[in-house]
Amino acid sequence: MLPHQHAIISASVGALGWWWTGDPVTCAVALTTGILPDVDHVADYVYYRRYGTHRLILPLHGYEYAFVGVGVALLISNRVLGIATLSYFIHLLADQMVNHTHKLGYSLLFRAWYRFRIEDISTIPEAAKRGRVENMHQLKGLFRR
């Protein structure tokens, strides 16, 4: 999913969180946790450039982090952290739907088990590879401006 799409979803989560908590910081936190994880795509692009093969490393994309976030939010009764975790979790779900991965494809442990091979994680590997190449070309275009 593209960053502006994550931003729209995260802003919505943040607005609801602000309403629920009464704290405007919630909106900024939801935007951050809903968009920032995508910086980890750099790891995948560097791997591809170096080895010429695709991997879904995505070190910041993992349901495990969401589970920890929920646990900590409940343990310390922190609504802002709960909204941040919700925004992050929705980011993962949206990516999973758009990118057609295995139902555990956004589990870091699952991807590690399959050595991050896109063929084992994506339900449509060829489309996933094409999409990643297109994303790399789009990023190159942004940096040339």
C-alpha cells in the first residue's frame, strides 16, 4: 500500500483516538505508527540491489510487535499507546490485503522461517515481484526531482 493511503487510514484512526482519549497527541502518534514502518522497505531494496533477488525482510512489519503493543497498553492502561498499536495493526492488515500474502505473511517469525523468500510468503509471487520493481522505480523518480 502506498504511503498516502496509509496516511489517510492512520489520520482517521488518530482522529477517532483523539475523540476517545481527548488528547491531540493521539492523532500524531497514530500517523507515526501508521506510516513510519514503511521505512523498512529500504532493507528489501538494498537486498535486491546487492543479490538480484527479492526478499520480504520488512523488519518493522510484524504482528508480533502489535501483540506486544496491545499487551503493554493494557498492562499500563495507556489509551494513546492502544491507539498507536491499533494504527500499526491496521497498517499491517491493509498491506496484507493489498499485497496478497499468506495469512501469516506479516508475521516476522513466519517470514524468517521461510528465509524471507517472496515465493513462500506471497500468494501471487510474480505480481509481488513486479510490484516491488515498480515501487523501486517510483522511488528513484522521487529522488531525482
